[in-house]
Amino acid sequence: MFLIQGVFFQNQEWLGTQMVPIDGMVAVIEGGLIYGMYAGIIRVDPKNSRRLIGGMNDHWGESVLSGIVFVDGIKLSFLKKYDHREDTILYSFKAKDGITWIGEYEGEIVGKGLSRCIITEVDDSFNDPSNLMKLLGSKVAHTWTKR
């Protein structure tokens, strides 16, 4: 199993306000380069051990990763599809320095941009609460506090 965490960069426009001498406060279109953080998991499909599956989340929502190609720990590509949208975004990365991966994304609606991430391989038990409970000597994974 692999944990992936990173950022992508994208030009955005938004509505703002500006004070001008005669008219006072007016609406203006502003813009700039923003970044969005994401985090996700890539793992072997339990139904097909020859296929990788994954999921990711960021400020814009949950997404499913498909078409994942991981080549010898030096190249990674996948399609990202948000749960609430029909379009897909292709991400392509290459290993930079043993820690950082650098790449690009491209999609019909989102355009083209840059991305950087860190990919960490972890044992499958990382995502197993019963394993964590044993390590901590706990009998439950979660309890609600009284309100």
C-alpha cells in the first residue's frame, strides 16, 4: 500500500472588490496562482492482485484513482475522477530524488498544471484499526464523548 500526499498548482480567477476614486467600492475580477493539497491511498485491488486501485481527497472533494501505472518506483500515472463530476484528470509523475515526485496534471475542465508529491510505502496493516488497537493496548478504535 502507498500513501500519497502532495500539492497541485492552478491559475484561478475570483470576484473581489476595489475602492476607486469616483465610484467607491466596485467589483473586480482578480486572479493568481493557487495551490491545493491532496492526500490518498494506492493499493493492490483485493479482487485482482494484478491491478492497483486508489482514492484521494482534497479541498474539492473525494475522488477515485483508476488506470494506475507504477513503473519500477520511477514513474507513476493515474486518472483522477471526483465523485460528483464526470470529467477525469490525468496525473503523471517521475521520481525526483528518492523522496519527492514531480509531475503534471491535465484535464478538459481543469486545464494543465504542475504537481509535486511524496509517496510512502506502508504495510497493509497501516489501514487496519484492529492492528492499531493492539499496538496501543486499546479495546476500541473510537468512542463518542458525552454531550
